[in-house]
Amino acid sequence: MNTSKKILLATDATIRQALAIIDSGSMKIALVADENEKLLGTLSDGDIRRAILGGHSLDDTIDDIYYRTPTTCGINDSKEKILQLAVAHKLYQIPVIDIEGRIVGIAEVDELLRPAHRTNKVVIMAGGLGSRLSPLTDTTPKPMLNVGNKPILETIIENFAKYGYSEIILSVGYKSHVIEDYFGNGKSFGVNIEYVHEAKRMGTAGALSLVRDHLDESFFVMNGDLLTNINFEHLHDYHVAHDAAATMAVREYDFQVPYGVVNVHDGRISSIEEKPVHKFFVSAGIYMLTPHVLAQVPQDEFFDMPTLFEKLIAEKKTTVSFPIREYWLDIGRLSDFERANNEYSGVFSNE
């Protein structure tokens, strides 16, 4: 997905300015946005030609000629969904927007069809004990449990490779030989795999101290016990578009209080809410980080990802959230494992 910064136009831009942008780029389209970079519409060479035929001059503004109801895709849409959308509407480019309507980038059909190789590395945390899944994990590390007739970790690696991220670092610990024997150097899976070994429990971020010398550009970190079909390329572009030091994928979590909640003020009942639902955003265990944040990770010590984000927030570094709207499941308990096997074919059969 291409960045869109160079093809943004305000509504008071002139047709002449729009032509200069469209002619100077390879995408042959301009995106019309407000001051907050929220998408208002699109403008193509064809729109301008029709305007000129209708009597507009090159010094007129684009305010009444741009297309106000463009087809868009979301930051969580898969490559397959975007291609289906493009074919259905006979489009070669589709703006990508976040949940607030801000422009994240522009997806090009030619680029989506072209095999890509991205050098950004993917660090997958696969060293946990998985004790809550005993006895399944008594002889097998949790990421190697079969869901959909293949290990969870294999699905994760395949999904990253689908978006061109083939440089994988596996942080392993518990029964690491099972993982290394299965994946080897990764060649048979279309990726390159390096291993780092946790000699002790290091938390969700501590193992990053073991790979800091391997990371010289923004990189992914993901827990090895998750199933999701989010678009990793969109997460990457979102991270770049926000110039973030650290991006955390989040998902909405809600729970319902099983009672009527009584709100009291100065001893008096002010209201009663019957079984209210409370909603929160929680970490989804998927991150993108820039290398300089590794300075905050202590060497060879237990360290959790929430602590890293707290340190970055305290230093006023840019930390942003990437909301997940697509399938996501943390396989932490036996009931999650059973659910994952029941749902796998429906979610990943067309992936």
C-alpha cells in the first residue's frame, strides 16, 4: 500500500494544482481531505477533463468537481477483500481509511497482485510454558498445538508471509527443539527463520533485549498463541503514517454487570442502571516498534510489553493504537483451543 501524503488536496486547491499532483505521480488520482486528513473524496484525470469540458478553467477550485462518495477500504481489510472490491467497482486504486475516516494510504491493485518482499522483521514470542493448556502442552509447546490441522505458529508465519514479511525471528524456550525441528531455517515455508533462546522467563518484551542487534528498522512483535486475519501491511502503514515509536493492536472487550448498578451521590440514589455493559480496549498481543524503543528494554531481564509502553508514554513518545475489527483469538485455555478448531475453517479457508 502506497503512502498518500503526496497526493492530498484541500477543497480550495485549484484544478491546475490538482493536475500537477495527478500528472506527477504514478497513481493518477488525488485524494481530497480536510485539515485533519479525513477523506472527503477523490479526483481523477477524468473528473478534471469533464470539468473543463463543462466550462471550468484551470484556476477554478476543485470544490464542486471532486467525487464525494468514493469506494474505500478499512485498515483491517484483507488483500483478498480489497481485490474483490476493486474488481466489483472497476477500480485500480482504493483509499484506505481508519475508523475515524482519516487517510492511511492508498491500495493499488497492481501492487496487491505483485509478490512483495519486505525487509521488516517479525519477532514472534514462542517461549511460554502454556501451563493453562495442560495436558496438551505437557509434551508440546503451545504455539505448536494443531489448529486446523497445522500448528498455530505455522498459521501466524503464513499470514505474515502472505503480506511479504518473510524475515522471522522466533524467541523460543520451553521445548524449543519441537519448534526448531519442525520449521528449521524456514525455507520450506517460504521464509527465513532465526532463533533466539530464552534461558529463563523473560515476559512479553524481555526477549527483545536478545535481538536488539538484529533490528535496524521498524519491526513486528507478536505473541505465538494468537489466531488473527488482520492485514499486517495496513498495521505497518498505520504505524508509519502516525510516525509512531510504538503501535499496539487493540481490540474491544466488553462485559455485562449481572446486577442492577446503583449510582449513589452523597448517600442518595441518583440513578439505577440495569445490567450495564462496560466496554474497553485491550491489548491484542500484536505490536510494531521502532528500533530506538529497545533502549528501554533491560538486558536479559523479565520485562513486559505494558511496562515498555508505560515508559514510552512517560517520555511522551508517540504511542498509537491500531483497532482490530477482524477475527482474533487468544488461545490461552482449553475452551479457546476448542473454539479455535471449530472456527478455523470458516475464518481461514479462503485465506
